[in-house]
Amino acid sequence: MAALPPTVLAVVAVGYVLLAVRRGREPKGWNRWRTAGFLAGVALVAAAVTGPVSAFAETDFRGHMLQHLMIGMLAPLGLVLAAPVTLLLRSLPPVHGRRVGAVLRCRAVHLLTDPWIALLLSVGAMVALYCTPLYRITSTGGLSHHLTHLHFLLSGCLFAWVIAGPDPAPRRPSVPLRLVVLGVAIAVHTALSQLMYAGLLVDVPVPAEQLRGAAEIMYYGGDIAELLLAFALVSTWRPARAAARSGPGAGPGSGPGAGPAAFRTDAVSRYGR
């Protein structure tokens, strides 16, 4: 079981690189920075679940928090900003690309990509982990421990995708709303780290020194990850361009507020050819 996550990560990394190399030979090409970002994200996950970081996490709560930061906040940045869904859609035959597009348009994905739901699954789960007996249960190791890691990785990727992901998404909210949700996430992280530093309202049975050290990792590391996510969001914001698209002569499916029909055109027709 210990070798399973690195093996899976290696397969995912190789698969992405092979698809990126194939797309790189086409006229449109593929951005090498996206490939580098994806490999960096995979490397962060691998470093968190193996080697010194994993060993540190088994004996010290500060190691656990470092592990959580790498898996749930930093790695998702690289993985999501690498646009893996776009790469997949550009690599698949049209019929399979349409199926992927259909999955992205289903009701379950619509629900999950609501920014408040993504916030609850990511940041809310962290509050539940440290402010309830849940940490005592999952810290004993075994399946619950691995499922916790998986949850934070997936919820971190979901949150990053909803906030600033370059991949197509159904009914993506406006940039101002996503900035508000990100601001709430920053506020919750800050409040939780301060409560943890003071030893208030948290249920983590570790020495005070470890608790304060972990709170500092959460506070400063979380700020770095969320500022990078905010930068990724605002760097893609083009209000003037959006206004031009929605002006006279623009089709009914133009602009960032376009409905499901526009999403189908962008996610399937554009990349599924």
C-alpha cells in the first residue's frame, strides 16, 4: 500500500507528459509552463506522502500540517493551472470529448462547482478536522488517514479549479464573486490558525509547542498558497475583453456569463475535434 500512491502519481505524470508532447507537435502547441506546473504538483504530492515529510508527519503535528499544506493547497495549484481537462479534451477523439463535456455539464458537477460548496468541502473540512474529534480518529493511521489525504487533495483541486482554473467549467461565477469566496477562505484560515496557536476551540491532542508551530505553518503557508491563487485569478481577468464580446454583434453565447450552450461550444466543439 505504501508504494501505491507514488506508483499512481508516476502513471498520472507520465500520461500528462505524453499527451503534452503530442499536443506540442501540433500548430497550436502546448504551453511548457503548464507541463512544468503539473509535474511540480505531482512532485509535491509525492514528497508529502513519502520520505522525510511523511516520516516527520508520523511523529510531529508540525509535519502533519506541512503535509496538509503540500497536498491540499500547494500541489492543487500546479495540477489545476496545468489545465489537464483541456489537454484531455484536445487529445480525445470527438465522440469521447463529447462524453467528457457531458460529464462536466451534469447536475452533480454543477453543484460541486458552486464556489460556496467548494469552499465548504475544502476549508470547512479543515475546520471540522481540527475542531472536532475527527483528527483523533484519522491520526491513528490506516484507511481513514489515507482517505483524509485524498479528500484534501481532491477538494483542494476542486477549489482551485472553481476559483482560477483555466479548464472549462459550467456556469462559472463572476470574478468578483470568486474573489469574495477566496477572501472568506483566507479569513477562515487566518482565524483557525490563530485559534490553534492559542490552543482554543481545537481538538488536537499534541504538545503546545507542536500546536503553535503547526499554526504558524498554516498561517504563513496558507497565505502564500492563497495569494498565488488570487494572482492566478486576477491575471486572467479581462473585463474589457468580456465587454467587447457581449457588445453589439456578439452572439447569444458570448461572454463570461454565457449559459450551458456556450459551455458546450467551448468544451466540446473547440477541444473535442
